[in-house]
Amino acid sequence: MAYEHEITICLGSSCFSRGNKSTLHAIKNYLEKSQLTERVYFHGAHCYGNCDKGPVMKVDDKMYENVSENQVSAILDEYFS
């Protein structure tokens, strides 16, 4: 299956301790609510090496750092609105 976009979040312990669990849920909710789950490859990855800038989220080739669950909608709206 060809996806239109790829979203990856860091699953490293530092990003998770900084709130990536909330970010993960916010992304999943956004994709489900917007009916995008079939169009987007959403998955986790191990450390990007930016531990001091976590939580880290990557959309396609663009890296976002210090992402909070409150920022997820605005970031994803750049791609899907």
C-alpha cells in the first residue's frame, strides 16, 4: 500500500519521559477523527539522538522537536487541511 505521508515518533525512554505517550495518543486521535489512518503510515522509531529536544516527531522528512500533545493538531493541519 502506498501512503501519502509518514509520521514517526521517537519511542526512546527520554522522549517518553518528556511526554511522548500523550503525543502518540494525540496523533492517533487526529488520524482517526480525520479519517486518515489508511493514508498515513504512523509508527514509532528508536532514538533520533535528540534526547534533550524531545518529544520528537517526524512528518515525512521534517523533524519537530519539543512537541506537546497541544501542538499535534496544528502541526498535522499543515499537511492535511
